[in-house]
Amino acid sequence: SAVFDTADVINDPHLRERGMIVDVDHPRSGPMRMPGNPLQLSDSPTEIRPAPLLGEATEEVLERFLGMGTAEVAVLRDKGIV
């Protein structure tokens, strides 16, 4: 059977139609193609987005995933830690 190279894969119409290759806008690089989420659940759609810029998700990670409060994050920011 056919062996695809990278260009073949990211331009394959079937993979694009199935959402396995998606177009996203990167804030610095502009439009780019990325792998989609292989889990396709009709009641739980996912969002594919480019990796955050340096420091862009710091507050979200500290608050949402590490359980820090807004005041704690502000102290870290004031001290130049984040």
C-alpha cells in the first residue's frame, strides 16, 4: 500500500474531513496545520489550539491545575518568580 510522507499526511482530504488534521491560528506563526484529537465524541467536542506562548498559561496552570489562589499567584508574579 502507499507510504505517505509528512506533506501527504497533512494534505490528505480524508484525514482533514475526519478532523485528524486541523487548521489553527498561531499568534506569532499565523495559520498552521496540527494533528486533531483522535477521540471523537459527539457529546464532548474538543478544542485544538496551538501551544501557548511563553508565560501565556502560567496563571491558568497555577490556579486551575495546582489549586493556587489569585492572591498567591500575584505574590509569585510580584516577586518575579513567574
